[in-house]
Amino acid sequence: MPNLIDFVKISDFEWELPVSFSTSMSVPVRIFATEKILEAALVDQSIQQAINAASLPGVEGHVAVMPDMHQGYGFPIGGVAATSYPNGVISPGGIGYDINCGVRLLASRIDVEEAAGELSNLAYALNHYCPTGLGVSGGIKLSLEDLKQVCETGSNWALKKGYATQQDLRRTEEEGNIKGADFKKLSERAKQRGLPQLGTLGSGNHFIEVDYVDEIFDQDAAEVMGLSQGKLVVMIHCGSRGLGHQVCSDAVQSLQSAVKKYGIHLEDRELVCAPINSPEGKEYLAAMRAAANFAFCNRQVLAHLARKAFKSVFLKKTKGYELSQVYDIAHNIGKIETHQIDGQLKKVCVHRKGATRAFGPNEIGIPSEFAKIGQPVLIPGSMGTSSWVMVGTPRSMAVSFGSSCHGAGRVMSRSKAKKTFSGSQLRTELSQKGIQIQAGSLAGLVEEAPAAYKDVDEVIEAVVGAGITKKVARLKPLVVVKG
Amino acid sequence: MINPENNCFEEIQHTADWAIRVCASSPEALFECCASGMYSLLKVKKSNESPEIQKKIHLQGVDLESLLVSFLSDLLFFYETERVVFNWMRLRIQNNELDGELRGFFIESIQEEIKAVTYHQMEIKQNAKGLSVTVVFDV
């Protein structure tokens, strides 16, 4: 395990563990963090997991690790690794079980003061309209043909059904439809799990939150995004549900024999992988893209349901309750992108696991209205704390494969959180801050206690200090709906 | 609940996910203890109206670890899609193949959720007392 002295300090917010640290490493590990965050990360296995990722066949440049890093399985959460395309490998464990877990932000024109008396009703309405909770089904009823369309065309399916607008799609990563998805590559189990779950939130750290824009740091960018000081916004955090979990489980299992076939040595079996251009690699890529499309469409349907909830509460009370999409972004995904690496433009497969794409201005793949400001980066904080709207920068393209952090990052295990905090006390504390909570279980609420996470504002200072994202607006929570 | 060897599993700390360490005298007992540990994390509660559910499974793996991941993943699938858990098992493991006869019940409701069984740091180790393994679950 490395110590602080093993890192080369590049700046107050950037550290490098050179390849000389371990014979297994093919590339360095680059950490974007303050010294305090880096030191804290040395107590769990996050850095070791990044070192393991730095040994993957065909890994390019360096493995980037964000300040919200924490120990995961295989890859660290907050890790970004780019592998050579098409001869490098793709690793399902480097993307995660919740394929295309991500965040969507919707903006209203309702002023926080106007909404003050309706927050309790709003919490109830969101909980009523949006199916939440453990193993929950109750989503939109799908036929097998519908599911195929969802997986192969993503949010386009929702547009055809009247659950989306053109702007929603334009302001979604990949326009909500990653090409190359193949429904035939999904197992029967993945289909079975996906059929009842479109338009459901799930449990764990997934949530729907109503916030207000507390402070704006970049007026021009906020204006382009449709954000105004004091107005209500809605943040949706969820992923591909059981369908995505099954796709990853199937791939991690089936690739166990592929690593033997291709003579790949692994530091951790959870890093199991296959060459991207091998039959096994292509099969996983097509299935992973299908799961990613399911997730885009899932958040789209939830956005549609959130719009219904807003309308039910505010129709007769105020104008401006329509929710317009700011952006929708994945933070667990594998994407084929072109990046400048070691002075050369290279096509790579970027694995982002708990890391958000953060493309700078004028990059291909971002909506035209954001060309000048850069791609919106949505960073939820822990429950009851600030969330942030940021934009990608030219520097993120240069040093982090166009990526930034995805949240606050856990520091305390779920079991310890349950032992340390009381559900009813937490509910009272949030209520005293004026935050309305609708939660499936008190135990689930306690697992997400703010003190179980890093301070999101410190994480934000680190990515801003490193220059890989810029602040646009800070959001403060009013309503939290959790499974 | 199944618990063929008392105190055969313990929960261990993991920053973001759940993990258990399991010790048992044989592969079959180890697998049952892992199932027992996983069900314990899931806090399963029997439905009052449940008839006995029976199921037979046959699984193949490239080694004992992959067989264990397959086995626990099967149990998770039945838990999520059929809301069934098993409290009686007869397992036979030979040459990286598992034949299992399972009996169980419907649960009242899902109390906790596990997304997947991971291979992270998984290695079934033989020691003087038998076998041990650590299983990390993505939650």
C-alpha cells in the first residue's frame, strides 16, 4: 500500500503515483485531490484498486482518480481508465453493476418562497408518482418488443410514447441513445428483471431531490442552462436497475474463462476483461450499451412522472411549474472516445466508474447551446447538503480524459452508519433544516446520513483547484424522496 | 434459517458495500454459510401465508469461486424476481459443478437490496479448520 511520500506532488490538487511504485503498473495513477483528501483515502483500498486498474492490458496515459474516491470492488469509485481501442481491453467491473447510473437535472421557474407552503405536498406527490424502493416493480408496463426498443433506442422510445421532449433528448449525454446496443446480447434474466422496472427509482443512494438555486457563480453559463437564483430544480439519481445489474453479473461471470483464453493476468478477478475487438468484448459492449439506454430511458420516464407530480401540486397555485431539462449525464459507463494522450490523438475506451464526463467547450458530443460554456456536470452532494452544477474545461480534456467527480464519496460503511446514527434523529435534523423527506425505510435513510460522506464542498474545491471543472451554481435541498 | 455451522459468517467493514467472511468445513457447508450470510444481510422475513417452495439447480463454473458467485447470484435472482428464499439446502459439489435441491418460502417484502455478488478479493482458502472466503456484495 502506498504512503503519501510515494506520490509526486504536481500541484496542491494533483498527485501522481509513478509506474516505478509497482512492477504491475503499466501507467501512473493521477489523483485529483487535496492533501487532506488523499491522506484520508490511503486508509482504504481505493489507491490499491487504482494501481490494479493501472495494470490492465492496453491501458493508456494514466489512471485518473477523482477526489470523491473510495474503495469499490475491482476499480475504485471515482476511477477513470482509458484502454486502447480496439486492441485494449474492456472491463465490466471498471464500469460497475449499475450501468449508466447517472444524474438528471430539471429546472422550473418557481421561486423558493412561492413553494414554501407546498413542500410537504410536493414530497408526497413525487413519492406517489415515482415508484421508489427496494426491488420495486410498478414501472411502466412494457411488452418484450417495447423493452427491445428501450434498449436499442434509449430515450427515443420515451419520445415516441409522449414521455419526453426533443429538448430532453438533445440535453442528454449521447442524446439518450448510445449506438451499437444489441438487445439480443441480453440474457433472459436481464430481460426478465428489466420488464417491470422502467420508470422506477430503486433504493440505496438513489433519490429524487427538489433543490433551489442557492448561489450562481457563472451567470452566463447558468442562463444558458436555464438556471436562475432562488428557483426550484429537480435532481434525479438512478441507473439501469436489475437489468443493468444482470448484464454486468453475466459478463463478469462469462469473462472468467475469456481471461484464460487471452492469457490476461489480473491483480483482482473483479477486473476481469476481454479485448474490445474479441467476440466476448463486442458482446459485452453491445449488452452494456443496451443497459445504458435502459438507464437513460428510465431517468426520462422518471422525469415525466416528476413533471406530473409538479403539475398536480402547482397547477392552480403558480405558473412556471413546467420542468425543462438542464442535462442528463452518466457516471458509470464505458465510452469509445478520442483523447490527446502522450501528445497523440488516440481512440480509447474510457471506463468511468463513479466519475462524470466533463467535456470542455466546443467538444464533439455536447449540445450546440453548450458549445461555448462546456458540458454541464451534475454533482449531487450527500443527503441534506449542497449539490453542484459545474461545467467541463479544456484542462479536463488534457488531464482526466474529459472527466470529473460524481458526488461527495462515502467515508463510512453502511453498517457503521446504522450503528452510529438514529433514523428518527436524522429525520428530525433534516426537518429542522426545512428539508422534507419521503423514505422507504429509516434504515435506508440512516445508511445515507450526510456524515457517512465526505464534505462535497471540499470535493468541489479540489476539482476546481485542479481545473477540471468550473462552478456554475450551488443547489440547496428542500425535498428528498428515497427508496 | 439455514445455519449448518453456527457462527459460520461475520460481517466485515467495507466503505461502500457489504462484505462477509465465511468459514466452514467443506465446500458444501461453505456455500450454505455464504447463502446464510447473504440472507442475513438482506434481513429476510417469511410471509405468513407461504407454502413450501422447492427448486433444483445445476451450475457449472471454471473453479470453486466462480461456482460460488453463480450460486449466490442465482439466489439473489430468485429473491428479486420470485421473492423466494431457501432455508433448506442439499448441495453436491464436484469437479466445479454444483447440484442443489433447495426448499424455502416466499418473503413478506424486500427489506434490503444487493445489486450483485462480486469477485473482489474472492479466494477460497484451505486451512487447518477447513475453508474460508470473503464475499463482497455491491449494494
